[in-house]
Amino acid sequence: MFFLHRSVKTVAATAVLTAAVTTPAAHARETDQVLRVYNDNIENLVMNNADGSCTRISGPAHLTSMLVDDSGRTGTSGVRAPDLLIVQQVRGIGQARAYADQLSAKFGYPAGTFKAIVAWDDPQPWGGSHHCDRQSLGDLKKRQTNGIIYNTRTLKLAETSKYWSAGWLKPGTSYAGGAGCTLYKPPSNDDGAAYAYKWKRTSAIAARFTMRATGTPVFAASMHLPQENRRNACAGPGDTGLAGSGIRLGADARRLMNASTIRVVGVDANRTGIARTTLGGYGMTGYGAKPTLGSRKIDYLFVKGAVRPSPVDHTVNSTKSNHRALYAFITV
């Protein structure tokens, strides 16, 4: 079943949670004119190790390893609550909400302060062991979707887009400069029952928000492209994507983006060498040039806005995931 799968969904303004205790730190956070954005493929909070074993990571441990202060350091008193956390590879709305509540608890906020949007509420499982020596951990990686977690103290949700599908080159098809590309969804999805629903992990989702303090409209999108994008960039039928990257924004997402001043897009593109100017036509610039998966950079964060300099190149090497998180602190 879809979660928020509608072309236009206007969300009524949510009152500030009256149960929250207003502390000096919380007050400073809510009047701070900075939008704190992170992007990470959290790998269902299960890490694949080089020896074939897997390690389960708790939500709080992952958050502590990823959230940084203005100097790019984790675990300090200067770490403030994020406004947007763009994530890939969550099991569904249940895991996304639990993770959001753990984020709320980390900063002393009531459950529900951080809320989650996902492309698929409860995606069907696919695959086998997912390269884990313990099947129980592999099973935790079988359901995959993409989402956005947002801070209701600082952002008000306005609309959520329709999901849109990634593109791919089906094995055995001639690429022919992109002519062989199709949408990675039925009927052009993986063959075999074990992989029938693998395509759902690449369904993208976007939303438009309003900053409560300033009224500034903010656009955010989360994408995960298939492994086939590594060798053959595909964004849709006969389409190689923006600047031959395999990246595209769905029509409904572009509508929300065009109505937004600040724009952020987080992507696990499964492709190296994507230029920071790839989304320049939408006014966005890429941030972070360090590797994000082993020695390769395949994850990207694009932003339209006044991004503050980062002493660690917007990349958090300590992230407890196979993917290193990217972040951008935007002055508004």
C-alpha cells in the first residue's frame, strides 16, 4: 500500500506541540535562521561487513554517528537538531516513524515532533541473504523504500508529490546511447519471483515545506537509483537523465520544486563522477566530493540556497552505515 501516494495532498498546518518543554537550547534552535539538512542511505540500519557478516545498528547510534556541529564534529554539545533528514533504504513507514521518534528523543522532544514521509508504506520483500551470513539480518534488508524525515518545530508540510520511478537498462538490452533505457517498474523490472518487487526500492519521493520562522518554501526529494545506473545512465524511456547521470525529477516533483525557494535533493545514484553542476538547470549545486561508499562517491546532495562552508567537505566519515552521510547547513 502507498503512503501519501497522491498527486496533490495539502496538509493542514500542525500546531506546535504544546507538550514540548521550552528550554533555552530549544528556543535558540527554533529562532536560528539555519536549515540543517542531511542525506544518507541508512541501509535498513544493517551494515554489511567485508567478511560477509552483518551488524545491526540502532537508530540512536546511527544518528549520533552522523549529526554534526558547525565544525563538522559528531557527539559535541554544539550538535543541533536537523530540519530535514533525507534517507534511502528504510523498511517502510514503521521503521521511518520509529527512527523519527528516536531523533525526537535524542533532542528531548516529544514523540511525533519529527515526522516521516515514505514512497511506499509497506514495500514487499525481495532477494535472499542480502550478503549477510545471518539470515535474520538479511531479512531486515528485504523491504526497501525512500523517505524524508522533517522537524515539525521548524517546518510545516505543505504537499507531498506522487512517487516516480527510476530508469534502468534491463540486462540483455542494447544501451544504444540511452535508447534502450526504460522505467524500472513493471513490466520492465527484474525477472524472477525473488526480485519481483526490487524496483520499489528505487521509487523516489518529494515534498514541499514552509519554514515556520520565515515562511520560506522548501523543496526536498529522496532518490535511490538501481545498480545498473553504474554502467549505463538511465532515467526513463530513452532518457539518460540530467547531464547523463540517470537522475531526473518527476513532473509532480518539479511542480513542487518550482514553487520553492530552497531546494534540496539527496540521491544514492549508484554512479561515480556525477558533476556538482548536474542539477544546475534547477539552480542547485552539489556538495561534498569525498567517497561515500568505500573508495567511491556514489551519493550526492544538491542544494539551492546559501550553504555554509564545511571543514569536512560536507561528508561525515564516521557514519554507521555502508554509506557516509552528506550534510548542508543553509542560511535563510
